[in-house]
Amino acid sequence: MKLSGRIVSIALALCMVLGGVISAGAAEFEARIGHIESALQPRHQGLEKVAKLVKERTNGAVEFKIFPSSQLGNQRQINEGVQFGTIEGTVSAAAFLGGFNPSVSIMDIPFLLPTDRAKAQELRQGKFGKELLKSFGPRGFKAVGTWPNGRKNFTSNKPLGSVEAYKGQRFRVMDSKILIEQFSAIGASAIALPFGELYTALQNGVVDGEENPLDTIQRMKFYEVQKYLVLSEHGAMEDFILFNPSWWDSLPAKYQDVITAAFMEVMPGVEVHKEQAQKDALAVIKKAGVKVSPLSDADRATMRSLMYPKTIAAYLDRAGSEGEKLVKLYEAEYKRIVE
């Protein structure tokens, strides 16, 4: 009996020690971060690197658990989860956020960001970018930064050799008044179609062309049913890094700083990875026989001058005075950085 009791005492003590070790190793703050891209995409791989840095630099106090490929729902459901606190964070494309925050639809404006990557980053991190992040606050999000996620290019089954060539052509767009006005400004028409119907619509001639990043054009095989591609890089595809405000506010300031710094540190690598994906996709597209041409500086300037007034008007029609303030800030920053 004495031996048996001693064994029990040792076992209990061992459990207490192991329990203490497990408890000591558990994260004090956990965040589930959901997104809709696959685990092979730059967004997810960047998030994995951020998670590693955050865990290391907080000595395990903060842990991110990343859920790719819509595991936590579609992007709208994930965004709502972040708002309501059932999900702690997400990295979401701006295109999925306009319904939550009309101000962010400024990212739909064509030629918004300069082609020079360093200047584009200066615009993101300057007064304009900071004000855009602040606009998420009243909508139930804490926005801590942005990541570039490629740029859109024009494709069509009809020649795109000049701005005049776009007249009368029909392009598929997301359901956005800004994007509809983008094409209207150069005499083309825009038809809002679900993404899943685009390949068939191009194949059957329902639309002549579309706009997407090169890796999307390649991955979705749109190049199989398109003859021409213009390297316009007219549309910035930006990701916004969002957290639930209550979860964010529960963190000590030093951990907030660690998280923000980690996202910014990883960002250049995400962009490099995305740029490589564009180059690889372009090689596949060219090999398939698609006629690829650059957008000349003259045509770029012409397109921007025609598209900007109409798309800004469409944006302000929805974003109101808040959007007007953001536009003025953008124009001042753009002039300082680019012009």
C-alpha cells in the first residue's frame, strides 16, 4: 500500500509538472486568420512567414493559425467573422471589401498606383495609405497594412494596338460601377459576369475581353480563348490586413508593434514572389501564341486622362465626403511622388 501510494504521488507530481510545461508553452493570444487563396499562393506563404516571426518575437505569447482556401468560409463570410469577432483576422483583396467600406473602392480606379514599385510603396505607406487604413475603423475592422497582390492587364479576341481599338469592344468586369465607367471612358462596354462564367463567355463571344493579373489569366486558362494581351498593369490588386478590433485592443502595445512590423517586413518578399508568378505566367501565355504587347507611355497617359475623371465621379457617388477627402489626399501625394 505504501509503495502504491508513493507511485500515485509521483504520478500526480509528474502530471502537475507536465501540465505546467504545457501551460507555460501555450500562447496567451491566438488568432485564426482566414483567406481564400490556396496554400501555394504568395499570400498564404507570406502569412506563414509572418506567423513564424510573430511567434518567435513574442516568445510564443502570440500565435497565428492560418486557414487558406476558404476553410473558414468565402471572403464575405470571413470579413463578417472578423467584424463580429468569431474570426480574429484576414488578408482580403480590396475587391471584396467595398460592401463593408465604400472608401476602399478607390483601389478600383485605373492607373491609381504608379508603375514604379518603390513609388507605389511610398504612396501606400504615406498619408494617403494611412488615411485609407483608418477608414476601416468605423466599420468594425482594425487595418494594419496592405500587401500588393499583382496588377490587372487587358486581354481580348480583338486587337488592342491603340486606345481607339478598344471602342465597341465588350469586356467582362466585376460588378463595380467604377470598372464599368473605366471602359465607358474609352468607348468600350463592360458586362458584369460571375468569375466562374468568364471562360465560357470568352469562348462563346459573349464578351470580347477581360482584365486580370497574368497569373490569373494563366491559371484560369483564359489565354486559351484570347488572342491579344496588353501589359497595361492598369489595375492594382491590393490586399488589406485586417483584425477584429476587440482582439487587437486586447494585445499589449509591444505585441501590436511586433505584428505590424512583421507584416511590413514580409511584404517585399510577397511582392517578389508575386512578380515571379507573373513572369512565369507570361512565358506560358506567350508560348500558347497569344500576341503580347506593352502599353506605350503615350497610350498610358491617354487612358489615364480619359478614365480618371469618370471613375473618380463613380467612386465619389458612393463614397461621399469621406471619399472626397481621400481623393484630395491621394492627388496631393501622387503629385508629390510621381509628378
